[in-house]
Amino acid sequence: MIKTVYFRVAVILTAVVFFFSSCALLDAFLSNRTPPPSRNSNYPPPSSNYVVLMDYGLMVMTKDIGRSTMSGGRDMCAQLRLGGFSDWRLPAQGELAVLYNERHKIGGFETVNNTRYWSSTPSSLHGGGGFYVYIDFSNGSMGNHLDMSNQQPLTVRCVRNISPSR
């Protein structure tokens, strides 16, 4: 008889524990709420001057910094102090493609004809030689442009790395 009582109590306690832990798990999986990120020196505070793309580990300015040669744009990004950070830079070719794909989320991009944005990636077609990859934000096409002061300047948008969420 005592064994039966202990068995019933154990079954009831197990069921209660299982029920409450299931509720907590369901709440965690079904809600769209995520815990707030931990505040550290790498996580940026909210601002209208930049957008955080956590899935890509990037922080992106919401406005262009100007038009320039690639080397001039690289210098403008290196001198930028925004959001308490000083490690801004030109995006690499793959990062610039992410910016193009996420342009509606980021905002502020020029999308008229021939609105080309610099990347920091040297052109492989020209063996470097002062040519760098760009993306035309009016249509998503990529090309190569020579980094010289007498060439048409391209648009500059700076990025910086943050810790990705995954």
C-alpha cells in the first residue's frame, strides 16, 4: 500500500514537472520574443544613423558618406566616428551584395541610373591594378572601376563588424 502511494505521488510530481517545463518550452518556441542582447562593447545601441544586420554581423550606415575614389572612400570610412565606434570601413564585395539585398531594410541608398557603390575588393579581372569591384544599386549589376582621381567618383557607404547572433 505504501509503495502504491509513493508510486502515485511520483507519477503526479513527474506529470506536474513535465507540464510546467513543456509550457515554458512552448512559450519560448512559439513567441517571437527573443531575449535582449547582452550589453557589451561590441553591441551597438539603437540609432537612426545606422542599422544592425545581426544575421550578417554587420552594422551599416543609413546614409551615404559621399562620393569619392575608392582610396578616398576608404579614408573617409577610417576617419568616421559614429555611434561611439571608430572602426568603420568600406564593405568587401560580399558584404556590399548583402547591403544591396537588404537595401530596403537599411534605407537611404541612391537607386537612380549608375548609382555605383565601392567595395574594398580588388578586381580579379584586372589583376588588381587599381581596379575595384562595385555594385550598381539601380539594378544590382557588378563591375570594376579604376581608383583614380580623374575617374568618375563612386558612392561610399561604410560598415563595421559586430558579433553575429548565430
